[in-house]
Amino acid sequence: MKREPDPHNCHRFPAEGIAHAVWLYHSFPLSFRDVELLLSERGVEVSFETVRRWCRKFAQTFANRLRRRRPRPGDHWHLNEVFIRINGVQHYLWRAVDQHGVVLDILVQSRRNTKAAERFFKKLLKGLRYVPRVVVTDKLKSYAAAKAKIIPGVEHRQSRYLNNRAENSHQPTRQHERRMKRFTSPRQAQQFLSVHGPIYQHAHPRRHRVSAAEYRTYRADAFAVWQQETCVHKAAS
């Protein structure tokens, strides 16, 4: 059995320490300097620039592994878009979640028209490889036009009140965006957000309508999966 290459090779710090730094940064609204301070309290002397390099090198790989481990998302898609300002220019953050609040995909675009909506639908379908049963959006007409062209047979519900689940999923992103003092470029925003969603949600299991014991079990399982996907060498099949 041939093993995967060790991405932590030639790093002075162990894989557990690197994974913990990435976990802290994406699980909480912290800056790189905040993570540096928290690691220093544990006796790990590392600069915030090193934490930045670790996140840039390892976070996408960790997020991809977590995304592969998650169960198949639900068949109700909630789509929403919010304004974000990048270097003084207004952009739009398109986000899709399922009925359980699991983030399906995000896309940063400079437009909010039908072509932008079509591009987002195509990205969703390519990543998930199945068609939903219901799509829930606000009353933006671009959604209806794009859905009619891309997935015409899917039920479409449009209401400003039915889409609270998608709107609420923007809150962790907004908190981290403020801590980062906003994004510097559309590419940087896309890279950060594609990583932040899977890691943040993995670190925060849903607590709605579960007992304390069930929540602790979910949380323990999440910690175990994180250790497996970030710190253990796995044999290639």
C-alpha cells in the first residue's frame, strides 16, 4: 500500500499543532494575531505570519476532506446573495444551504443578474451532482430566469420570509469579515469562504432540538473526524 505524501514534511511544528491553528482561525472570529496569542499561552511560540502560511497551505485540503466525509445534503436548496465591498467595489456573495443549514457552495461575483445566477446554479450542480426537489429564494427575478433554464422541472418557492435559513448562514462569514477588516480581492474572498464554510460548520454541530448528551456525542465525533483528516497518515487505496 502506497502512502500519500506527507504535507507536513519539513515543518518544524507537528501536524497536530498546525491543524489546531487552522481550526482556531476558521472556527472562531479570530485574527492571525489572536491565534498567535492563544498558541503562545500553550507554550507554542509561532508568529502570526506563520499561522497565515499554515492556513494558506493546509486549510483547503482540510476543507476538501471534510466535505467528502459529510453525508449527502438535503433536497431543499435555499439560495441567497448579500453585498460585500472589496477594495471599495461592491460585489455579491452567493450562497446555497440545504434545509438543515449545511452550506452547499458559495460564489463571489461582481454581478447580480441572470448570468450570475446561472453561473451559480451550474457550480452547485457540478459540485453536488444531483438535482434538488425544491429551490427556495427571495424574489430576485434572476433566480427564476436562471432556474427555468438550468433546472426547469424543480419546484421554485420565492418568498422573503422562507429564506431565513440562507440569510442566517451569512452571519459567521460577516463576523470573520469584520475581524479581517474586509477582503482585499475577489480571489482572496473566494478562497477564504470556500474553506471557512466546511471547517466552521464541522466545528459547530447543530444544537437545534437535540439533547445535551446527543450534542456532546456529535461534538466528540466531529473532533475525532478532524483528527483523522488532519493529523493521521492514511494509506492510499
